Amino acid sequence: MLTYQQAQQVMDNAELIYSKQTIARTVHRMALDITQLLSRQQPLVLCVMGGAVVFTGQLLPQLSFPLDFDYLHLSRYNNQLQGGKIQWRVEPGESVKNRVILVLDDILDEGITLAAIRDKVLENGAKAFYSAVFAEKETSKPKSLQADFVGLVVPDRYVFGFGMDIHGAWRNLPAIYAVKN
């Protein structure tokens, strides 16, 4: 966790990657794409806590079709800059059985977390699995999974804002920033 001064220093040395306006347009486009594919399937939408909270909060009101909502919670980062072992805090429950599932997450890096969610949801009896990530990191590493819906592509740098944190701070920013190299 960062002190106030450390958090301010991070922002003073950050680079704006995507503005609030670009993010709003992107969420709207994603809502249209998701609606086109899933509007007649009454999906169970699962928000990945805590990174996808901001994305989910802005996306859900734009999905004008019946859906059910729940959440799951797992982490690979635990306020660190590098991912580690997956730690489940809240697993998807029985509610996924025989359901079309749409998982909302903040960022797709290597796809390890999203692949673990997909495996768990399908193991628990889901009929179909879809994923929407607000950001996908441009990386040379192979990904374990490709998302069905992708908002923006971000550089292979540490990014934060719009739900994504840096050492626990700045999830609340309406734009996306990157740590300068």
C-alpha cells in the first residue's frame, strides 16, 4: 500500500494512455457488441473483484437485456507489480450450472487468471463461457486464453486507472495511465 505522498509521486510521473472520453466510447462499443451476441441468452454476468468493478459499473447499465449478476474474487497480484500464484477468495458458485456465463475483467495480460476462471466455471457445469476484458496488454508472451470482447490494447508497461491499481492505489481514476519506463 502506498502512502499519500508515494501515490502522488506515481501520478506525477505517469503518462496518460487513454482519456476518460476514449474509455466511455470503448465501454459503449463493448456494450453494443455484447448485446448483439448475448442479448437473447440471459447470461449470468460475473464481475472479477476488485479490478473489474469500475468497468462493470459502467458497462451493466448499457446492457439493455435480461441478465443475472454475481461476482468472483481471485488474485495473482496482491498489490504487487508481478503476478504470482492464483489465490481464490470467492469461487463461482452453483449458480453457474447450465448457464451462459459472461466474465468481466479489467485486463488480460498472459490470460492465466481468465483461463483459471474459465476452467472453474466450466468444471462447475456452465453451458457456455464468454469473457470481456476492458484492456488487453500488448505482450510478446503467449496468452493462455483470448477474450471474446476486448476494449482497448495497452502497451506492455504497468498500467493503472479505471479499476486497475498500482500497489493498491488509483483504481478510481477515470482514465488509464502507465508508469514511465
